[in-house]
Amino acid sequence: MRLALDEAERAVLGGDVPVGAVVLSPDGTTVLAAGHNEREATGDPTAHAEILAIRRAAAALGEWRLSGCTLVVTLEPCTMCAGAIVQSRVDRVVYGARDEKAGAAGSLWDVIRDRRLNHRPEVVEGVLATECARLLTDFFRGR
Ligand SMILES: [Zn+2]
């Protein structure tokens, strides 16, 4: 999560909301990829931290299945990212702050653990939640 927080801080340089993500290898020892929110920087509405990290991890592994991998992200994933997480077959999602307004991993929806889906990654929430949330509140306060 510390690495994801570092990544989140990079988003601010491009004028983006500070959200960062990393994908860890199945044995948990290697960071396969990282990403931060680049929506403003790239003008791409899908350029959320999780999407970019998942794409890069798949490129690093040379296949779309991220079975056994863990995605760590500073903010609870939205519906788009929750969908991408399920599609990528990531096995574990660790997130920091909850997103009560748009979260799709327990707050507003729980797309990731929806019992109707075949693949339901494990979800661990609240890791360094205060720091993850503070980064966001500081960003919006400074605007
Ligand atoms: Zn998202």
C-alpha cells in the first residue's frame, strides 16, 4: 500500500485525483505493474489507476489472466474498475479508503463479490485508510 500511495502522489503532477494502484505477483514478492489516475493527463475517461495497473501487469506477464495476483489500490474501486478486476481474474483486492459515493467493493455496490459471478476475488479493505483518504481530502481542499 505504501507503493500505491507513492503512485497516487504522482497523479497530482498531471492534475489528476490522487489514486494509485499496484499489482503484485502470485507469490506477493514482485510488483508486476503500477498505475495512477491519468484521466486529466491523457484525456482518457477509462484511465483509472486500477485499469492502467491491470493492463500493464497483463503486458508484463504476457497474458490477460492475472490469476493469483493481488491488486492494491488506495481508493475503493468504481464499477468500471470492479468489472476489470473480475475480468482479469485477480484473486485478491486490497484497498485503502472507502468511496461511499461510487465504491463498487462494498460501499455503494459490491460488484467484486457479487455471488452471481463465477470469479469473486477476496477483498481486504481499510489498509492505511486514513492516509489514503487524507491524500484525497488534501487534494480537493487545495483546489
Ligand atoms: Zn475506477
